[in-house]
Amino acid sequence: MVREKVTVSTRTLQWKCVESRADSKRLYYGRFILSPLMKGQADTIGIAMRRALLGEIEGTCITRAKSDKIPHEYSTMVGIQESVHEILMNLKEIVLRSNLYGTRDASICVKGPGYVTAQDIILPPSVEVVDNTQHIASLTEPINLCIELQIERNRAYRIKTPNNFQDGSYPIDAVFMPVRNANHSIHSYLNGTEKQEILFLEIWTNGSLTPKEALYEASRNLIDFFIPFLHAAEENLNLENNQHKVTLPLFTFHDRLAKLRKKKNEIVLKYIFIDQFELPPRIYNCLKRSNIHTLLDLLNKSQEDLIKIERFRIEDVKCLLDILKIEKNFA
């Protein structure tokens, strides 16, 4: 059981996991409560959380398959029990876990007879299969089945379109959502003369995330959505003080990295990956989305470049400097 406290005004909100189980490798369940809430607050939080759980959490899917031996999607192949369409549908059901960004290549190359399962997929290092037993195809003759795959991380879902066929490869409907279902319910009770509420959240995931991890991701995404409104309030305050733009903190990212830049020739910066630093997940994700993978990539960005990154804040630049401990380690 997990318990966290959040202080709001004079009340202390408590959330806890009241039930958690794994029904299978591809079906996890969690039930959480948040209380005490004032009348109407449970519905406000519950609706927002459900939408964020179902629509804003990213997942990884196989989005394309290619094989020189496949004439078209609805064909059959000698020595394979399933049709090409059935194989594509089986690939669609493969559940993957990863933190990759963009697209990656994978492949299957198996010689029959025998069964082809998810464990036969040759994956990049950053990706793993949740359930190795997921079925792909049955080879009834001693033939070679070789399929090139494309793996992508994204949100929500993507339906293949007729004009999305290219180079003999076939797009696959992608359901990126790791949360399969989410419900919220409300229990009202009287605390003296005040009516209060308890919010119940139920979360089912496909195994690539636990319900607790999904709850964390959804909460973080909701917070990120509202940060621009806080910045807007700061900007309006500065405008009232006859300042035409938000005043940046009294430090310059490039100035504080000057000594480190002088040592570029001594340090192979392109082999120092940001994965080696204990970055907060949100900062790490922002940098990865902007194709900043190494320390060299980071040093080639100005403070203005970093601020322009979606969901990246001035506070995050400060955090980067503190984590890297540049002045201490490279002075």
C-alpha cells in the first residue's frame, strides 16, 4: 500500500493504493483513493485524470512491417498457416515497454517449421517485450520468414490510411495507449455539517506501465499543461511594471558553460550521454524529444534554444546546471 500527502489550505489530502494486482502479463489493475475533497472537487479531478490517463500517456507500438515475399496485405504465403493480414493483426497486439523517442527498426527472421512468437523479435536495446509468448505466426514448412519492423513511441492511437503504403511495407493500426481503461467514482459523506467527498480511481494497463506509474505520468502531464498559465500570470505582472517581456534570471547558460566548452577537445563529449545524469523524468523527456542525446548536443544549445523547447522552463535550465555541477567539476 502506498500513501502520499498533499497539503492544501488547512486540509491534508491523502491518496493511497487500496488494491493492486496483475491478472496477467498484459493486464494490470490498480484502485486508488484521494480524500478528503470538498463538494464538486472529486468530479473535477476524476474527469481530468481519466482523460489524461486514456489520452496523454505515451506508449510504444509496432507501426509498420515489410517483407519482400509479401505481394499484398490480404495474400497468403506457402508454409505459413496465417494470412498476411492475420500476421499484421498479431503484430498489432504485441505489447512493448520503452523510453525511446522517434522511430526505431526491429526485425524477425525465423526458419520453420515452428511457432513465431514475440520472443523472436530482434529489438533495439531501449525496447523490451512485455509478454514473450504472444503469438505471431505458425510455420508449417522449413521456410524462412523475415520481416522488417518499425517501432514508434507516441500517444493515443493512429489508424492506417490507404495512402500510407510505401516501398512494399504495410502500416499497422497503432494503439499507443498503455492504459486500457480508467474509471472514477465518488463517495459523499458528512463530516459534521460539511459535505465531503472521496474520489476512487480504477486503472487497467497493458503491462507496459503499472497503474501507479500511469497515475504518475497522467498527473505530471496535467501539471505541465497548466504551467503556461502560471507563466502568463508572471508576464502580466511584469507588463504592469512597464516591462515588455518576462525578465530572465540573472544567469546565462552559455557563460556558465564557457570553461567546459574550452575543454571540448580534451573530452569526448559526444560519448557522454544525458542518460548518465540523474535528470528528472520531465527534463529528460523534453531533451530527448528535441534530439538532445549527448552532452555535446546540450552544449550546442543556447539558453534561448532550451527555453523554446516545448514544456521546458527557466527553472529546468537551473536544474540542469545544478545536476551537472559544472562549476564544481570543470572549474
